[in-house]
Amino acid sequence: MTALIFFIFAGIAVFCGINLVVQTHPIASALSLVGVMGSLAVLYLQLGGEFIAMAQVIVYAGAIMVLFVFVIMLLNAGAEATTFQVSRFVKYLGAILLAAFLGLISLMIQSTLPRTEGVLFGAWQGTTLDVGRKLFTAYLLPFEVTSVLILIAIVGAIVLARKEI
Amino acid sequence: MPLNAAVPLSWYLILSAILFALGVAGFIFRRNIITVFMSIELMLNAVNLSFVTFSYQFKQVDGHIYSFFVMVVAAAEAAVGLAIILTVFKNRATLMIDEVNSMKY
Amino acid sequence: MILENFFVLTLIKVAVVAFVLLTTLAYLQWIERKVIAHVQLRVGPYRVGPHGLLQPLADVVKLITKEGLIPSHVNRLFYLLAPFVAVALALTSIAVIPFGPQITIGPVTTWMQLTDLRIGVLFVLAVSSIGVYGVALGGWASNNKYSLLGGLRSSAQMISYELPLALAVAAPLLLTNTLDFRDIVNYQSGYWLGFIPRWNLFPEILGFIVFLIAGFAETNRVPFDLPEAENELVAGFHTEYSSMNFAAFFMAEYANMVTVTAVATLLFLGGWTPPFPEPYSDFIPIILFALAGLVALYHGLNPVRRMDKFTLPATALVFLGIAAIFGLSLFVPVAKAILMALFWFCGKILVLLFVFIWVRATLPRFRYDQLMRFAWTGLFPLSMFNLLVTSLVVALTSK
């Protein structure tokens, strides 16, 4: 079951990632990115990160990407015209080189990681209780600093988007 | 591979590498500034997957907490970045990064 | 045996819940039209079936057989995707709502819930966050200035009110220390002083009010329904939709209403726990339905309209039959557990839905800038204040 879910959602993630890079209209790219985030949320659930999976959907896919979609709709961004032409030879060579590069990276990763047990759905769960406990004791300072960071971002965004600029 | 088998951890990292490479490709080759920004978000997501994978390997939730901070920083960056994009659009009336190529117009 | 297999059991539960939910959505519209009509001193749907009871069926037939017109200049993929996303997500969040305690029917022991997620509250918040896409895409894909404006305003309203909603939800979570809906309801069982129920309503009355107001805005209901009102912006984001696509948006709105009231009941009103201690509260459904039956019978004996000579005694028989079922179930523990839990849970949801419909009949709607100002300068500080006071009290009184 774990392997099946991994293949399905990893396939969806890679397909949506390629779609993001290839599509000309920004809205199609934005929705492909939402697809990537959704499938990554399922993979986080598989890796026992239940809180992170839900935070990914609520914060990333549900708020940040909605902001992207708003800006694209407001600016009425149209499809991008591709003006740089490459020959077919370069495109095929690029695809082969990319595949070779990714194969090399995969080999490197596979060889350096210890052959311990694999991932099984439910073998370990990082509960919200553990995350909350660590967040408010060991990582309290970064937590408070990120809240100040969000405040700075809010003030900056409001100042930048005002009318008299 | 049988359906009940455990998935090796390295496969999650390979998926993270593939997504990161796709993000870099989008960042370099696309010319619409919003698509460039979305490629940055794809790169951040790939890094989040790495964090959660290593957190599973060591059976600790620290990776989840780093991932949470990455999400918060991405949110702040998205807000400010989109405000900058709106301002650039208001001044230059274009979203192509090739056309924003002079300091004064 | 095959019934104890998890997948088969869940499929049976899904079939039951889906059937009941879709029927409820259709008849919720009937209830809404009747209640608004009687508030406005008119009758409402009356001719299609006795007292308009077949009106939802007629509406469904009309919507299915209407010509599904797809305008030529729309972006087809997103135009067809938007109502699908809206309806699918609205119906998905029912999966984590528990309807009752654990029951044992014959050899099978199961929970009255489709899935028991440890992070149920976060799941409902996540699904409602993604539900914004249905509205935004529907408005944009229609290639129409009014739809785009309506869609943008509606989705901006939904994400603005998600913040007070989440903060109002966080306050009872501080008390119950869990994100699982079933544990939240179990925390609220029991009684103070023997007769006051331990619902989260009493310490968190401000949170409940904030949650309901934010719930009105999340589901685009009056007084926050400017983006889809009939006399503003044509019809907002669903201007260009017809037949089943429009019906999908409609169903999504009612399903969202049911979800918001169900979550409010579970978090604040104690779910399926009765407001009085156990042996006395068993008689309340019997008394209520018997009273309703007797009132219908009394009005049926000297009817005002000609048809009422038949319909009102029939209604009286139905109500007295339900009262008899509740009475008989007192002797069968399995049926008693199911029926009592369902009665209290659905009763509380129906009371909250009646409040939703009552507010729609009564209040005027907010202007858009008043709406956004109310969210950011009114409701958000109020929910923050509620959360701060709750966390202060919990920190001082625990240990």
C-alpha cells in the first residue's frame, strides 16, 4: 500500500512540476503548483508528518497560492509568448543530459544513504503533541522571531501596495 | 515491487531532487515574473520534503519544525514579493523580466 | 466475516451518509424557502406536492434537464473544474464528522463516523481553505467582468474570515487538548452541579459567537453574501453557469453550511451529548414528537384549507409514529444509542441551521468595504482577545 501511494503521488508531483515549467499561462502554472503541494501533503502523511501535511494544505496551498492566483487575476496576466527558438537537436540533447544528470544524482543519493528500514505508512507518527511541545520549548526563540518576521512582511506589503507610489 | 513493501528513504530524496531541478529549470528559463516566483516556491517545497524525510529517518520531529519555519518564511516572502510585482507592474506595465532592464525609463 | 472488513464497512457507511446528506441538502432548501416565506407572511412552495414537499424533486429535475450552456469564450477546463472542486471539497469535509458514539450492531462494532482522524479539526480547516479555489476559478473562468469581480470579492472575503474562524476554533482546543473530534465530544460529556452540561459553550460563549459569524462569512450567507446577491453584480461568480454546474455551486453552499454547523455543534455544543442527565433526557424526543403530532391533529380536525383535511392528519400520524419508535427504542439498547445520538446531534444542527435561515430572512447585507473592515478590525481582534483570555485562564489554573 505504501509503495502504491508513493508511486501515484510522486508521479502526480513530477507531472505537475513539469506542467508548471512547460505551461504558458500563469494560472495553469499556479494550479499545477497547487497539485504539487497537495501530492506532497500526502507524502508527508506517509512519512508520519500529520501536522506538517495539514499545515502545508492550510498555509501553502490554501493561502499562499490563493494570493498568487489573486495577483494573476488582478493583473490579467496572459499567456506568455515564447520568442526564443531552439533547434530540435538542442531540445533532445537537453532532455538526454537532464535524464543523465538525474540518474547520476539518484545513484549518489542511493549509495550514500544507509540501507536501514524503508518507509511504512504508520510505522512512526510525529504527533501534533510532539511538534507543539518542541516548538514551545526548544525552538521558542525561532518561533517568536518568525512572528516578528511576519509582522515585518505585513507592514512591508501594505506600504509597497499603497496608492501613492 | 510488491505493494506492501516499504519504500526506501532514498526515493523520497530523489523525488525532492527532481522537484528542485524542475524549480531551477523554471527559474532560469521562464520570463514571466510570476512563474519565476512560483518556481522558487517549488524549490522550497522540494526542500521541505527533504526535511520531513530526514525527520523520519531519525524518528524526531525536528525536521517537521524546520519545515514549518520554511513555510512561514515562504509565506512572508510571497506577500512581500507579490507586492513588489504589483508595484513593478504599476510602473512598467509589463510582467516580462526581459523588459524591466533599465533603471530609468 | 466480510462485514468486519474495514473497507466494506466504510463503503456501507459512505453509502448511508451520502444518501442522507444529499437528501438533506435538497430538503434544506425546502425548509429555507418555507421559513423565509412564513417570516415574510406568505406561504412559500405550496402547490407541488402537499405543502410543497415535492418542490426539491421538481427543482432537481429542472436543473438536470435544463440546457447546459457553455459560453464560447470561456476557459473550458477551469470553467468545468470550478464547480467540481467546490462540490467535491464541500462533501469531503463530512468524512470526519462523528454522528454518535461507538455502536455494536450484531457482530460488528463500529464508530458512527467515516474516518476517525487524529487531526480532524485541521482537516476541516484545510478543506475549507482549498474550497476558495472553486469560487475564485469559477469567477475568473467565466470571462466576464462581473463574474471576475464577484469571484475575487467572494474569495477575498472567504480567506479574510478564515482567520477569525481558526482563532475561534483554537480557543476550545486549548481546553480539550486534542484535535480529534470524538475526544472533543467526550470531553464535553458529564454535568456540572448534576444538571448543567459541560459544553464548551459556557466558558467559550464569545468564541461560539465569533465562530458563527465567521461561519456566515465562510459560506457566503447573508449578511455577507454581497458577492453572490441577486441584485448586485448580476449574480456574482456563478452568473455564467447553468443547469448542473449551477446546481453544483448551490449544493456546495448548502453542504458548507451543514459542515459549519456540524463543527460548531461538535466544538461548542457538545456533539451528541444531551443537555440533561441521561435517564430524563430520553423522554424528550418522545414528548417533542408526540406534541407535534397532537398539534397537527388538532389543526387537522378543523382545517382552514381543503387539502389540509388529508395532509395534516397524515403529518400527525408520521410524528406520532416517530414518537412511538423513540419510545420503543428505549427497550432496545442498540437502537436507543443510535437514535438518541442522532436526535441530539441532528437536533442541534437543525437549530443552528434555523438560525442561519432566520438571519437570512431578517438582516440586510453588508457593503463590501464594511464587510472587510468588520473582519480585520472587529472580528479578528475579538477572536485574538478570546484566545488570549482562554490561554491565560488555562495557564493559571492548570498544573
